[in-house]
Amino acid sequence: MTTITLELPQNIYEPLQKAAAKAGQSPQELITKLLGQSIENFADDLL
């Protein structure tokens, strides 16, 4: 797995943290899932 470091403003990180807790995941797990879904959708739109 590759590591990427992001600096997120509080107005993005706080809702991410809350959503992750609600889903029973860490913020890292949730952002990985969301980014993966976004990349799939983006790739589909290019076809």
C-alpha cells in the first residue's frame, strides 16, 4: 500500500471523523473507500 499525506481543513476533517465513527471505521478507512468510489466513477465517465 502507498502512503499519501493530506492536510485537511477542519471543516472537512470534522465531518469526515464523525462519518467514520458512525460507520465504525477510521477516517483513513473511510477516505480510502470514498476516494476509491470517486476514482471508479471518474474512470467510468471517461469511457
